Amino acid sequence: MLVPLDKAAQAVNLFDQEVNIYPIWLCPFNLPSSPGMVRQRSGRNILYLDIGVYGNCELETYNPKETTRKLEAFVRSVQG
């Protein structure tokens, strides 16, 4: 998931709560305002963080569909 850098702590906490899979992939991503298919439309460059987890969730309460929708809703709410 790609989130603005200032929302990274919230995103990592949500991943920990929902899937508790480690290690976590963290990769900075600069989204420029220059023309192109993927660009920042606000007119300024914004630094995002690409966050990913790879593995099996061992939480008993894990529901793949519900968890994915919750993570996607969070990303939308922070303009990720």
C-alpha cells in the first residue's frame, strides 16, 4: 500500500493490528507533480511510503476479505 509519509506510523500500526506479519517492506516513493500516468495533481512533489507484508497471517481473527477492505479504506482515507 502506498501512503503519504506523514501517515506511515498509522499505516504500520494498522498492519500490525490487522495481520501481524513481519518483516515489513518499507520503500520510499517520490510522486512528482510532472506530467505522466502516475503523478501528483496537487502541483507539488509528495513523498510516499510503499508498505508491504509477505507471508501467512496466523491471527485467529484474520478474515482476508474484511482485512483487505479495511486496509484499502485506510489508504483511500489518507489519499494514498
